[in-house]
Amino acid sequence: MSALDGRTAIVTGASRGIGRGIAERLAADGALVAVHFGSNEAAARETVEIIEEAGGRAFAFRADLAEPDAVDTFYAALEAGLAEQGAGPEFDILVNNAAGSGSGRIHQLTSEVFDRLFAVNVKAPLFLVQRGLDRLRDGGRIVNISSLVTKNAFPDSVTYAMTKGAVDTMTLALAKELGPRGITVNAVAPGFVATDMNARRRTTPEATAALAALSVFNRLGTPADIADVVGFLVSDDARWITGQYVDASGGSAL
Ligand code: NAP
């Protein structure tokens, strides 16, 4: 029997990058995985195909988390997808991974970008939890994907960093709120991971090498590096860990 047999996991932003890696890992551990995406349906289908080819179970569903009715759309599409799989609306694991980035330095910032990043990175995860509380089973797991930028100054993208600070604060408060139900809530904080999010910073070998050198292991992180940490936190073995900020940056900025 696998660690997550019989469990249902939702991974937001699982069409690409770290979210895809997390979806693959949780499916390999036996969960039925709901692969959420915002607009890139082809990529989400590819995530599902990769999981199915490996013998796992998954389906894709869409909700643009920047839209005002994001939470309604999200749960309607999720429920429809679960019903197609013959499953009820309940779930065991929510990984809040989807996020936007690229707010720029303080002088580049616009009000529109600020509002969009806070809508996708902060408002959406908080209200997804609020609306999901009566479907999330006791003993369940919430993992919020944060970032090293909440502990190490990152003026390159000040608003993005602020949104991740809010994610850490949300993690702490919800861990206390949901503890009596046996639900753990933790944040996982990657450093630089090679995904579309930072492709613009890796346009030359020198720039890529400089990012790699931030880690004591002298390489960029991979989605699997982060997914394996999430895989542990959602397992029964991590039942005594909650409200924590788990650095998964490969020893960046030690
Ligand atoms: P990514 O490759 O850019 O993928 C972003 C994912 O989020 C995609 O699945 C995308 O869906 C979804 N998404 C973005 N905006 C959305 C919206 N408005 N509505 C719904 N879905 C939306 O990002 P990543 O690098 O894997 O990042 C994943 C998480 O790790 C994020 O929380 C990020 O802040 C965090 N993180 C990343 C790094 C890094 O170096 N990569 C470092 C620290 C923290 P579509 O495919 O449909 O667009």
C-alpha cells in the first residue's frame, strides 16, 4: 500500500514547473490528484498524461485565480472533475502552489500589478482554504508554497516578496485554527528552481551559473527537489509538524 492511497489531493498551478512536480509525486504516492491550471490547458493535460503513464490517477480543471469569481469557478470545476472520477467533493490535501511573479523593483511597480499579484498569490489561497474547510477531511494537509524571499531581501520583485510574506503569516494563523481538527498547515520555501517563472534570468550560461552558485550545492533546484519535501509534509510521518516555514532552497544564503 502507498502512503497516500485513498486520498484526494489538489495542487494549484500544476500545469507546469513546481506544481507539476508536486502533482507527479503525490500521484506516485497513491493520491488521486486534481491538477489545477489557469490558462495553459495543453500543459495541464500533459501533467495528467505523465501521471497516468506512470500508473497514477489525475484529472485537470481550470480556474483563473486572478478573476473576482475565482473561488466559485474553482470549486465548481473541481467538483465536476471529482464526480467524473467517481469521487465525492471531499479532499485530504490542498497544495497552494499557483502564483504570479515579476512585480519589478519599487520604481517599476504599478497598482495593477500589485492588485493582480495579491489576488493570485494571497487572496486566492486564503479563500480557497475558507471555501474548502467543510470538504477538507479531518487529519488533512495544507501546504502553501512560499519563497526564500520572505527571509532574504529581494528588491528585484518587492511586491512578489510581500505576497509570500502574507503566505507565511497565513500559514501560521491557519495552523493554530485547524490544529484541533488534526489538519497540519505548513509553508515550503524554495530558492531558485529552474522553471518558466525565472527563465528570463537564465538567458546566458553566466547568469545561470550565478543563480546556481546561490546554493551550497552549486546548482538550481528542480521541481522534484521541492515535490519531495511536500510529499513528506503531506504524509502521516509529518503529523507532528505544523505552522512551520520549511526552507527548501538547497542551502541558499546560508
Ligand atoms: P511557473 O512555472 O511560472 O508556473 C506557475 C503555475 O501557476 C502554472 O501552473 C500557472 O498556470 C499557475 N498560475 C499562474 N497564474 C495563475 C492564475 N492567474 N490563475 C491560475 N493559475 C495560475 O511557476 P513555478 O516556478 O513552478 O512556481 C510555483 C510556486 O513556487 C509559486 O508559488 C512560486 O512563487 C514558488 N516559487 C518558485 C520559485 C522558482 O524559482 N521557480 C522560487 C520560490 C518560490 P498556467 O500554466 O495555466 O499558466
